Amino acid sequence: MAKYTITNQKELRRSFWVFCKEFGGEFEREANKKKHSFKLDFNIAFGEYKDGLCKDGIISQSLYERATLY
């Protein structure tokens, strides 16, 4: 069994937001939206982020398939 660096959705989301801050991403919620509503750009970026982590063996295929940004 492979040992993964990130093993749950909470850790994955946290690492994504750290990644966004490091690269100057603006991640404010749109006005009058639900607490967990983010711009589409971040949903797309999150998908690409977790795709890269899965390919690099940092997260499992199972976590890749079930993880969502919100």
C-alpha cells in the first residue's frame, strides 16, 4: 500500500488555499452567495491541482475522485 502525503479532503483543501496564496490568487466569494460558493476559476484550478497531486503520487486515486472544493 502506498503512503500518501495528503490523505483527506480537509488537508487537500488546506494545501490548495496555501498554494493559491503563494501565487497571489484572489479567492474572495462573490457578493450575496452561499458560504461555500467560489468563482468557477477556482473550481477548475482545484481540479487541475488535485490532478497533478494524483499523478505525482501525493494523493490517492480514491481521494482524487471524491474530493471537492466545497
